[in-house]
Amino acid sequence: MSYKLRPRLGSAIATTILSLFSGVLLVGVDKTQAANLTYNFLDSKSFFKVNNSSVTGIGKEYIPVSEGRVYSFTLGSLFEGSKEYYDLAGKIAFFYQGDFVGLQASGSDYGTKEFIIPPEQGGPLNIRLNGGELWNIYSLPTSFTTWKSVLDGYSERYTSVNGGNFQLADRRIYRERPVSYTLVNTEAEPVPEPLTAGGTALALAGLSWLKHKKKMAA
């Protein structure tokens, strides 16, 4: 190799090393913001987890929930066929401009309950209950740049005595009820140390240089 080419080659290698080193450092900075977020909402037991590593902070973003449960809006264990809870895995967490706004999820629960009142207690009466729950959590814009999380819900109970027609016993309707969230845990994702990452880049560049020298010597 001529002496004229050596400075150019050295400069190219130095540029490559710096580019690789800077690129790895930048990736490290972005990844340090990634975390698994856990929120409580509605009641003390209901929760969900979402990873924000793919959030860019630009406009509307919809991230799948990795794990979660809702214990509200179930009929309860007294109703045969009722849920214990709703599974939130795969539901959507809505982010706007990088900020978490709310959950996007819905569910329903149905069940029956039957019992007999004996003659000594005023019977005989055969009482049958039917019940149902519907709920939907979503986000509404409050301005051009802000959103709020709200809940729509519907609950009803029907009663039938001795095989007669079902009569409405109770009905509740929820419309745009505000939903609040409490961040209870933040688990940061492990990321490579900047110096370690930079050392890896330098090692790769050094290997490339050694291969080039062997080629020139052959």
C-alpha cells in the first residue's frame, strides 16, 4: 500500500469507529426509557401491564396489554356461569404524544341463580334470577390535544317466581363515567451499558482492520 493511501484509509476507519460508537450510544439512550408499566384502576384488585418500548411519542399509538384483570362488572359467585374476572391480555393501551391516556377494552357477563323458599319461610316458592353485565372503556377527545378515559356500562337483574314471567328487578346504566389510573410499578428493561456497547463497536472495527491488513499482505 502506498503512503498516500494510508492516511485516507486511517481516516475512513476512524470515521467508521465513531459512527458505530455514536449509533450504539444513541440506541442505548432510547432503550433506557423502555419500561413495563403496571396500572391499577376501577378497584384495588383490577390492574394491567403494558410495555412502552415501542412508543415513539408521535400522535396516537395503540399498544397491546401483556397482562391484566378486571374484577368489576361481574355478577359474582352466586350466579352460575358468572366470571371471576375479565382477562385483559391483548386489550389496548392508548398513548397520545407519548403519554398514557387510558385502556380500550370491553366485556360482558351473564349468569343465573335459582333457589327455593320452603313453606315454613313463606313458600313454597321457586325463585329464579337472570343477570347480565356489559361494560366498555374507551377514550374521548376533550380538545384538539387532550383526551380522557371514560366508561359506559349496563347492568340488569330479572326475577321469575314459580316459573312465571321474568320481571325486571334492577337496572343500572353508566354513561361516560371518568376512569382514573394509578401507576403502581415501573420495571425498567435491562439495556447494554454505553461503555460496553462502545467497546463492542471498537472491537468490530478492529477486526475489520485486521482482515484488511491480511488481504493486503497476501
